[in-house]
Amino acid sequence: MLPSAVFLLLILGSVVDTNTSSEKGSLLYPYGPDKGDQTNPKNDDGTSERITLSVPFTFYGKTHEALFVNNNGVISFNDPVRQYTADPFPLADGRTFVAPYWADVDNVLGGDIFYRQTTDPALLADITQDINQYFPKTSFTATWAFVATWDHVAYYGSISTKGNTFQAVLTTDSKTFFIILNYWDIQWTTGAAGFNSGDDTNFYNIPGSQTDAIINITATSNVNVPGRWVFRVDNFQVTGVDPPQLNDNDCWL
């Protein structure tokens, strides 16, 4: 029989882990208040304040010095996006944004939206390793990242406990710019996933976007990691998503 003190420590050890970062084995990068994240207000169709970037970010050839993290699953560069019904890309109104999962999120009913800018060496080392694995012809050493995470967020009008957990990571070495989209748990559909440059010409829709098939995005990838999509976005490049043109380094899961 275990001494009572040891038994108590074991019990406490099983319940006091307050790290929001993700479940064991998750492909999400660490997140949550304990990582220094800010949290969006509980507000249906809400958004963060304008976030000034410590490192300007280049997206589709244009450099941006600020962004907004919108509750409805969008990171926008010029203006907040409160729209809850996703329109197909390209948009005709000139908005510039990345949509990890644009849908009618309601964090009043459930879930949280976190974000932070970071130069944490451990995180940047992990991102560097991942980018160099997926883009072996690019010599990349991350010097900055912006991590936004939608943690078990509910949908408007929900009367269930269904929630979606996904993440967008912007990163750069000040020369090359990447966005990593991580999908850990998707329990409700209709979301749009992709990129819109704002010029009516350059855009990308992740396969399944705005259809019921988007529920399977946790099992698809363009980098051979189920649930992860990675793109170079300064000079936008779509890697490994056209099956007839796949090579040994590309993947369509």
C-alpha cells in the first residue's frame, strides 16, 4: 500500500495540469494563458483589437504591419472580419486574410480564442525543424511567430458540446514567410479554409472548403502530416495538393 502522502501527490498530479496547450500527441504548437497568450473577448462575431506586429509580415507580395484575430476563424490584415457566413474565394471586396476555419463561431456558447507573438527559442526551433522538413530546398530559421488558436469553439445556436480546435501560425526569418494551419479536432462543419489576397486573382481554397467534406480536414494534408497544411505565402506557393503532379516529397492524404 502506498503511504498516504505519496498517494495524495499522485492524485494531485493527475488533476492540477492546467496547461491548455493541447492533448498529448497533438500537432498543435503550445498555446494558452500559461504560454503568454492573450484571449479574445466572449463576443459572438467579435474580434481582437488591432495587433501591431513586431515583425512585418509579407502575404501575397504585400507587407503588413498589423492584423486582427477574428472570432469567426479568420486572421485579417487590413480590417476586422465580423462576417459569419463564409463567401467563396476570391472575394470581390479586396479583403486580405487567411481563413483557418471561417464559420459562425460563438465563443459565448463555448471555447476560447488565444493569440500571441513570440520569439520563444524552443517554439521557434520546433517550427524551424518542421518548415525545413516540409520545404527541404528552403534554408529557414524562424526568428518570429504569431500563434492563434481556436480552442474547442462552439457554433452559433449550438445546443450540444461539439467544438472545433484549430490553429494558425505565421512565421518568418525576415526573408521568407510561411503559414502553418493545424486542425486537431473538427466536430462541426460548413467552415471555409483557405487564403484570399484581396486582388480578385490570387487565392486558394483547401480541398473540401465550404462543404461537408471539411469535417475530414483533420485527416488531410499537403505535407504528409494529417491535419496540417503549410504554405509559403510571401510568394504564394501551393505545395503537394494536386495529385497528378505529386512527387516523392509531396503528399495528398
